[in-house]
Amino acid sequence: MSDSDSDIGRCHICKEPQAEIRFCPECYHWFCARCRTNWFKRGIEAVKAVIKFQSDRAKGECCGPVR
């Protein structure tokens, strides 16, 4: 992933609303630089997401670029 793939928006883990974020094609979420390198926390968040699965949420609605 190149730096050109970054955008400004909300990080999936820390929920920082105006962070520079990058998309992860493995889990389909957006992460700021600090959270992107914290693999253990990303694993915990993935488990939480599976447990709290909400069928009415669109994929990627929880994070991503500001539109």
C-alpha cells in the first residue's frame, strides 16, 4: 500500500475523527498510523466485531474517509 492510498477520516480502533488513515485490504477497515502498527489491538477489535456483528450496518460504515 502506498502513501497515495491514505485519506483523512475516522480510524476503526481509536475513532479519531480527523486522522490520516489508510485502508487495510485484509480486514476492510481504515486505521491511523498508530493503530495500524498495533497488531494485537487490531486482533482484539476483530474479535469484538464478530461478537457484536450487526447486520444492519453497511461494510465500512464504522470507519473511513470523511465524505
